[in-house]
Amino acid sequence: MDNKNVEIKSTPSLLHGKIEKGLFAKTDIMKDEVIAFFDGEIYDIDFEDWTDELVEHCIQFEKTKWRYSNGIARFSNHSCDPNCGIKNLFEIVAMRDIKDGEELTWDYEMSEENVTGWSMKCKCGSRICRKKIARYSNMPQETRDRYKGYISDWVLDAKL
């Protein structure tokens, strides 16, 4: 069940230059509190009807499998300096205490080791923005160290 202390609000998109939706804390959120779940349909690489919605809002959990969210997780935005991470393959969780009103973000490379060639130009605005987001194996070691405990188990266990 998605966190009742999280709401979907409009936010300026630094990626697309328009207003989009994002997740925001309605109250203070504690470290390790679950924010949202990817709990929807599972798709594999051979699925023929990939839409932009699916490509942009599924989480990878095996080499050729992704999962969508029936809840609020699909509105979670990327940041190269996130306050959330991934646990148990499908949970977005707070990596630190989060203040009321903060946007909740995670780094998409925490779960992505795609074989499709997907990537995105990042304009998150963080002073540590990596400019291009694609796959876990591209993530710098110091970033991996900072995210320890909040990276999807599947990419940590994969032979990359």
C-alpha cells in the first residue's frame, strides 16, 4: 500500500521543460519509510506494445523484465542527488529523513541495467548531476557507495 503521507503534485520538469507530476511529502517522513510500490503488470523484453508510459515508468527487476505501478510510484521522478532508494526490488523507500513539502526522488540507475539501450538526458539541477542516466554499470563507484543499502538487489547480484 502506498504511503498515505505522500501526495502527487505538479512540479516543473527539468527534463522536459514543462509542468509534470511528482511525489511530495505531506508530513515529515522517516528514514527507511516505504513511499510507494511497483505493484502492477510485469513486462518482458519481447512485449510488443511498449508505450512511452511503460518505457518511462516501469522498474527493471531482472535482465529482461520490468514492472509497472498501479499506484503512485509511476509519478516518482529521477534525481542524481535523491532522497529515496530501492529495496526489495519494488519498493521506493526514504534514504534519509525527509521534510514536509520535499519532492521525493530516486536515481533510476539504482535498478536499471537495461539491454534495450534506454537512456535519458538528465537536467535534475543537482550540483552532482551526471547529465546522462542509463544503467547501473555506468554509475560511479562513489555514488554506489553513497547509495549503499538502497540499490536494487537484482543489479547488485547480476553478473554485469
